[in-house]
Amino acid sequence: MASINQKNGKLFLDFRYSGVRCKEYTKLEDTPANRRRLNKVKERLEAEITLGTLDYAQYFPNSKMVERFKRRDDAVQAHFSKTPLFKDFTKTWLCEMEPQWRSSYKKSTQLTIDRYLMPEFGHKPLDCITKADILEFRAKLVTQPGIRKNTTLSPSRVNHILMPLRMILNEAADRYDFQTPYRNIKPLKVPRTDVEPFDLSEVQLILDTVRADFRNYYTVRFFTGLRTAEIDGLQWQHVDLKRKQILVRQALVEGELVYTKNDGSFRTVDMSSLVYDALVEQQKATGDQDFVFCNSVGAPLRHNDVTKKVWHPLLRLLGLKPRRPYQTRHTAATLWLAAGESPEWIARQMGHTSTEMLFTVYSRYVPNLTRQDGSAFERLITQQFKEKEHEEI
């Protein structure tokens, strides 16, 4: 039976649960009213202990005994379970999945598992992980600190953390013939982020002001829609000046050249006259190197360094709103749309397998689309830049 006692004028409950003597202290003063209040708690506690329905954490969420009982319950479950522990199966799963992954994806998945999944599920048998466990884990994640100060993990980040958990549990359920607990759990809704492209006058201002050794680099970025990893990994062997085409075949990810991530990204980008001229000029500087854009020793550019030392200082100098370099890709798409290019042609240039994403992301930039190739865009930028040259003369 439980009893109510006091220590230093504060009330506490003294009881036995699952063969263990427990003392749970409160902040209640030892008064008749507080004893009556705590006595009601004691009666419910005794009833649930008798019925075997006590949830210790619900009564005493901050108690050290919660973790002790949890470890013991997990050990009992592991003894009777016919499936391996989450941590043991996950090691096997990783070994089996790694051959089909990029090294960067292997690294990020391993970090996610080590940082988030193992502490929560590593000690549990696979068939003892419940849907309630997953939902409770997700609820914890959304309260954890994010990268920026005074922020929490974003819905997108939480979804990425849960992705390997879903894959592991679904594969384990298939192998060990139990129903996966990861059912009817939808991803958190990710708020749509509006693109922030530059207009053509801002692009011209940037290209007129940027350091001369980076003017060709940003010209290609602004007028091809290449991703950062794609332009940093671009080699001369994939630049066809005769046909005025850039062959996107690989990307530079964490210092390693890898194939493009999907069939859509493996594409051919048509050069406008500005891009062609920029690459012809760039060939004079780096044509004897492997990479189109590289440092003085021929190594590919480090995008973080370029962003910190060139991109952001340039935007501050020009008084332009701070934006990620990725907005150069959005700029290319919106300029093509403004020129009235065919959505199918734009989608191919961007590396999208269909026009769906184009209309979803850039819907407010879509005018009446009538052209079928890049000629309208060519006319737009040629006119703008020729007018600028005429004014300077």
C-alpha cells in the first residue's frame, strides 16, 4: 500500500511498484488540504498498480525511475521477442543499402540514425516498436532546436529524420512477418517557400559589378539554371562549344564527383549567346584544366567559400536583398517564362521530368506561353544587354 509522508515540510508518496520501492517527492506543503489532494492521487495510483495499468511516466514524468522501468520493460520485451533489436537490424540494413547510395547520402543517413534513431529505438525489439512510439518520437523532434538561433526543427527536417525509420521498419516487418507500426502516418505538411528570383536589371547589375574572375561563373549560373553542385562539377569535356550545349552528367557533392541524382538531371542545356561568350572567354583562363570553374591549382571551387567571400558581400555592396545562390536557378526559370518559352523546353533545361513542378513553383511567373525553343529568351537578353552597351557608348 502507498503512504503519504513528509520531508522538510514537503509531502511525498512512498509505494512499491513492480517489486521496487519508490519515493516520489512533491512541492506540496504539508497541510491538511494538500494531504487530501495527494490522497486522491494515491488512491488512483494504488488502483492502477493493482490492475497493472500504471503509466509511471504519466504520474511522474521527471522521475529518474521512468527510465529505469523503461529499460527493464524493454529487456523483458527483448527476451520474449522473436525479432532482433532495432540497432542490430539497422546495421544489417545499412550494409545492404549502402551500395545503391551516394557517399554523401550514406553519411547523412548514418548521422541521422546515430543522432536521432538509435537513442530512441536502438534498444527496442523491432516488433515492440508501436505507432504510439513513433508519434511520440515525432512530437519530441518538433521541439528540438534547429540550426538557427531560437528555432526548432522544421517539418521538412523532421520528415527527413523519419524517412530511414519508415524504411527500416517496413523492411523488418516484411522479413520477420509482423505488421509495420509505420502505417497511416503521413509526413508533416511542409509550408511552401516562395522563390525569390532576381529580375533582369538586377542580374545585369550583379554581372557588371562582380569580380572579373567570377563574371563568367555567374553568367552561366544565371542563364542556364544549373544547380550549384552541377556548375561546380562542370568539366570541359562536357562543354560542347560547337553545338552550343552543356552536357550535365555529374555533380560535385562534398568534394566528390558523382553522377547526376536522377534521369531528369542527366540532360543537355542549350547555351544562349551570353553563356556561349562567357564560356569562350573562360576557356582562355581554365581551358587547360579539367574543371571549367576552378581555383589557381585547378581544383574545383568550394561553394561555401564562394558564397561567403563573393556572393553575399556582392549583394550587400549592391543593396540587394540577401538570397541564397540557388536563386540564380530560379532566376533562369523565371526569365525563360517571362520570355514566353515553352514549358516543356524550360522543364528540360531545368532537369525536371515534367512541367508539373514548373507550374507549381513558378505559377505566378507564367505568362502566355507560345514559343517552342530558346529563341524568345535569346531576344530578350540580347536586347537588354545591347541597350546597356549603347548607353555606355
